[in-house]
Amino acid sequence: MADKILVFYGSYRSDRMGIRLADYVVAGLNARGAEAELIDAQAVGLPMLDRMYKEYPQGAAPAAMEALAQKIRGADAFVFVTGEYNWGPQPGLKNLTDHFLEEWFWRPAAVASYSAGRFSGVRSGTLWHSILSEMGMVVISSTLAVGPISQTLDAGGKPTGGPGESLERSFGRFADDLAWWTEAARTQRAQKAPPY
Ligand SMILES: Cc1cc2nc3c(=O)[nH]c(=O)nc-3n(C[C@H](O)[C@H](O)[C@H](O)COP(=O)(O)O)c2cc1C
């Protein structure tokens, strides 16, 4: 059974760079036999948080929110591709995730961070570990940290030069770690219902 993995990315900037890493992760997971899908917060277009999904009466949530809730419920695992704005998470990605809670529970999540410079967005990536944990996901320890992103991936999301080779070496372990926890969580959910 192919792992259904949602890859989230949340920059709304016209000149956004992180889409390169999001595309790379989706392609890399699919090349390993997963069913990975990009969830681009800008394309989903949720409003600034007013009501969470669960606060709408059944069937009354906006169509894009309802569709995303169903996708999250049906996924086996998640990857969060995060840049860093002033040492913090990007608001577009945080806004999207805050619309949901129980929909995230009992699945593993992985963090892939990036930035324009050498620090690779790791300060934001570290914050995402606690955010995702609070939202009921089990965050795996392997991470991707990409920087400078413009020297690591081309506009098509293909690795370039030495930094690109380094990313390729890290990706195998990252994907193996996520796949192991994805299988473990799916097996456990199948044999024992989550306690709440
Ligand atoms: C508002 C803003 C704040 C930024 N703050 C940081 C930062 O704290 N650390 C960092 O490494 N890069 C920072 N950068 C540079 C980003 O790493 C770079 O612009 C990156 O491409 C942003 O991701 P995006 O292009 O996907 O939106 C910042 C960029 C913006 C626009």
C-alpha cells in the first residue's frame, strides 16, 4: 500500500523560493513509491483564521476547507516545508494548519526547512516541531535543512552543485525515517483504535 503523504508549503510571496523544496520533496517521495501531494496554502486560499473547521456545522464549512479536511483525515503522514520570517514560521502555513486540530491526530510529520542563507531556516523548523506536536502529530527526528536554497535547487526543484548533492544524501534517510513511522502508525491504527 502506497503511503499517502501531504506536503504542505505556505509562502504567499510573488517571488517565493521554497516552492523549489516543496516540489523536490513531492517528487522524491513519489519516486520512492509514495502517493505524495503538494498542498500549497496560497492555492488553497483559506481566509485568515475565523472559525476552525470543527466550529462549522457539519457540511457548512467553505468548500476548500472541507476538501482539505478530508485530505488530511485520509493521509498517512505529513511533511511541512517551512521557510523562516524573522526567526519564526511563515504566517500562510501557520494560518492553514490552525484551521484544523483533530484532523491531524495520530500520524507522523516531518519538517523540511530552508532559507536564503546558510542557516537553512532551522530556527523556524525547530518551532514547527513543537507546533506539530501540540497538534497531535508525532514529529520524526530526521529533518531536511536547505540553504542557501537558490544554490541547492533550480527553479524546477532539481538539485544543483555541491549543496544539491548534499541534499540528495540527506533525503534518503529523511524519507526512510518518515516511511518507517508511517507504516508503524498505520499498523497501530489498524489494530487498535486511537484512545480519543
Ligand atoms: C519577511 C521576511 C523575513 C525573513 N527573515 C529571515 C530570517 O529570519 N532568517 C532567514 O534565514 N531568512 C529570512 N528571510 C529570507 C528568507 O529566507 C528568503 O526570503 C526565503 O526565500 C523566504 O521563503 P519564500 O521565498 O518561500 O517566501 C526573510 C525573508 C522575509 C521576506
